[in-house]
Amino acid sequence: MPLGFGSGTRRAAANTAASGGSGIGLLGGAFGGDPLSTGNPIGTLEYTLEAPQGSGDTNYYDWFGWDMRFTPDGTRLVVSQRYGDEGSSQTKGSVHCYDATDGTLEWSFYGDNIGDRLGSDVAVTNNYVYVTSPYWDYTSYTTVGKFTAININNGTEAWSRSPVNNTSDLGNPFKNQRFAWGIAANPSDDGVVVYKVSGDQLCYYDSSGNLEGTRSSAVGTGSLVLHMSANSSNIMTSYDAYDRARVFTWSRSYVGELTKPSGYSTFGDLNAISNNYIAVSDQGWSSSRGRITLYDASTRNFVRNINNPETSNTLFASDSSNALDVYEDLFLIAGAWQSDPSSISNAGKAFLFDPSDGSTLATVTSPNAASNGYYGMSTVVTRHRFAVGAPGEATSGSGGTKNAGRVYVYSTGE
């Protein structure tokens, strides 16, 4: 942490900023500090992103901000639009890479066909963007699924994989394989693992697309709903319908199931993992108020619960692709995307927490709060910035059409 600023200093900055003061910011690169630091207090809005316009793109129901990831080094932000169109062909999907320091668009990558839904899930390393197309079809086979490895420096496809590439290992016939329904990446060696619904399998690949092997019983039975995250040691899988969260290694070993606290009903709704913590949410806790449980990433022992700061059902850290994220031992972010700030239905809200003590560091709402804007449906955090997606918001560039989507990027105060 630059200049030795601890969680107490971050809380002071958050309180000052929340009360309208200037807060506490770190020196930027020009003064000898971290060049990626914003120098601004926690919760300062740095920039806003809207979906890029392709040729003939109507930007209607794009859901820009469906999923988001920072690169491990914090220099880039990748944003997907699962239903994005190009040439007015809806549901192809797309993914976009930005310079995280200022929001400059570096490249865009689009799905091949109508219905692919490229961008349903995204995983990122410093070298690759891995993006899923779980509804991709192959000749007469439907919902086969595939994922694509994109070179993060230029936005070109490096390789892609589907059951078609590995018929002996991944099964035949191809129909309804629902391959790449979830995805996670290893930041240390660019390895990647995807979930295949048919067979309830984890499929492991190296950075060149070579299949290293599979692991069965990823959740307990084949399922359409699964959430995955990873660090350089472990892979998390969870599914709330089975009320469980499991840990696997990159060498395809099963580590075990996390101990679920009492009183939970939908444990495993979302998960996130850093080198320090594992976070698992339960949207159904306390009459759907919602709660996050933290575990030690090394021992997998229970650390603490973080309850929804609001007392009603706001879909806190739940029911979406990426409304929960954790960075090292510094930050945990959660969206409450059906919160009603200023009595605006489902406008949404997001909370930044200190995972070391569970305290709230910042609470943010959309500068363009709108009914069913779903601000907080996706959230992601790195050392210097956190981002909140509002895929339901209309944008001026789309003629006011709904579900075009925005992403808001804020300073963490680091």
C-alpha cells in the first residue's frame, strides 16, 4: 500500500469525502508516488463509460457493463455487453478493453453470430481476455458453447475452444453441452478453466489452448447456473440452488466444500477470491436481506460475515454475473442493484468494504439514477479503482433506448 496508508486512513478519507470535504488522496506519479494512483479520495468518480457504437449499431438492449474485470496489474479494464449488437444484429455480444487510468478505449471484439451472447462471462490476466459464448451453435447442434482467448494488447483472437475441438475428451454429441458456462483464469501463468454443464465438468487449458484435463463433480450435478472465480492457487465454484461452494486447485484436485454458516438458504449465489480472502454471498439470508461470508483463502476457515447495509431485499451481491469482488486484503465491493435510492425503483447502489474488519468505506449511487437502471449489477475492484456497472440505464448516444448500459469508475483512495 503506497506510503503506508492503512485501513484507518482509508476510513477517514471515506468519511471526509462523504461529508463533502476533500478527503485524503495519495500523491500521484509526478510526485514520486504510485503512477496508477488517482490521488483522489475514496468514492471520487473518475470517468464514465458508455457502449461503443459499431457500424449500424442500435445500442438497444446491449447491457453494456454485464461483466467487468480489471487486469491483475490494474492498468486495463475489460467490459462486456452480453446482448451487444453490431449492424443491428442483437445478441451477438461484445467485449471492450479500456485504459483503466483514463477510460480510453483500446479495442473492441464482437461475437460471430446472432445468439452467441459473447461476453456472458469474462476472465482476465495481464496477457489475455478470456470470454465465453455459451449459446454458440455448431452446424446443426445448438447451445454447444465456446470461449475465446483474446490478446489483450491488440484485441485479436489468439485461439478459441469448444467441444468441437476435443470430441474425445469433452463429449459428443455437441448439442446442449453448454460449454464455457463459467470461466476463471490463473493470473500467474495465463491458464484458464471453464465449466461444461453437460457432465458437470471443469475443463482446464494452458495459455496456448491445450486441454490439460478435466475434473468432474464441479458443483454436484449438471447445472445452468454456476459462478466461478480464481486466484493463482485455487478455483471457486458455487451454486445457490445446491447451497454450496467448492474449492479446486489448478492441478485438478478437489480441496473441499466451504462450511456454510447456519441460517443460510441460498449459499453460493456469488463468489470471489483473492490471495487473502474467499467471499461467498447468500441472497436469501434473513428474508432475502442478503449477506456475504468471508473465509481465509489459505485455510478456508470462517473469518466474518458482512451483512447488507440495507434491511430489505436489494439483491445484495446476488443474482448476476459479477456483483461481488474482492482485492487482496484491502477492498471488497458488492452491488445492491435492486436498491431504491431516492425512491427510484431498482436504480441500484454499491458498497465498498474493508474486508479486514467488515467496515463500510464508501457507498455510491448512479449519477444518472433511473428506474430499472440496475446500478451495481456488476462490480469490480483493484488497488486504485473500483467500477460499477449499470447495464439497465439508457444513454444519450443511443437515443434514450433502455438497457444500453453505463460503467462508472471511481477512486479507492489508494
